[in-house]
Amino acid sequence: MEIISFDPRYAEDFKNLNLAWLEKFFWVEEHDKEVLGNPKKYIIDTGGNIFFARDGDKIIGCVALMKMEDGIFELTKMAVTPEYQGKKIGQKLMEHCVAYAKKQGWEKLIIYSNRKLKNAVYIYEKYGFREIPIEKNNPYARGDIKMELVLS
């Protein structure tokens, strides 16, 4: 397994992995449709990045770092194919993102999540993310927890 940076030929994998995850646990929101339908515009072109976990020639996971403001990025759109879940792929993607953000000199990473995803919240805490107040108009109707990792 290797982690690679965004390549447009994997944009459909990014979309499909995330749609499958959202449909399994929640629902697809308008904001999701926009970002997943054009990740280059909403993530890459604004200064963020998308990373893929690849096993041979198969994309098995993904995660995005989407710019919120200078030095602050949202860690978002993490998904792993069902047959690879439980193999710490998400944790490897998380480690890669944190290392990448530090190397870029970013100030902090933000995550919006949902408390029903107990394993995800546990992993975020394991990597140093701490809960902070969530704004009333957060970008996700399903979001009920906001966390941050201060990098600098």
C-alpha cells in the first residue's frame, strides 16, 4: 500500500468512495455533491490536496485537505473501501495528512464529524485533535462535533 497525491484520473474514485460512505452512514448533502463532483476546483485549485491509498493499481482509500483560510485546512472526505476497513488505512492517511500539513507550515487542521462515529472520533483524539465549539451554520447538517489539531 502506498499513499499518493491527487491525480485527475482518480477523481471518480474519490467521488465514489465518499458517496458510498455517506450513503452508508448518513446522506449526501448539496455541499458534498459540489465538492465531490469537482474536487480539482474546490480542493486542489484553492491550495488543498487529496491523497489516495493505493494497493497495486486499485484505489482503496482517500482523504482531502480543503483550505478554510490561510494556514487552516479542513481534513475531510476520508473514506476506505469496505474490504480494506479495519486495516488501519484511515490511520495511515491521517498520519500522512498531519505530516504533510506540518511540512507546509500550516497552523491547524479542522474536522467536522458526528458523535455516532465513535471509532472515527477516537482516532481523531488519538492523533491529538481536540473538540472545539461548533458553529451553528457549519457546512454539514450531519455534523455535531468540530475538532482541531494545532500544528504550530
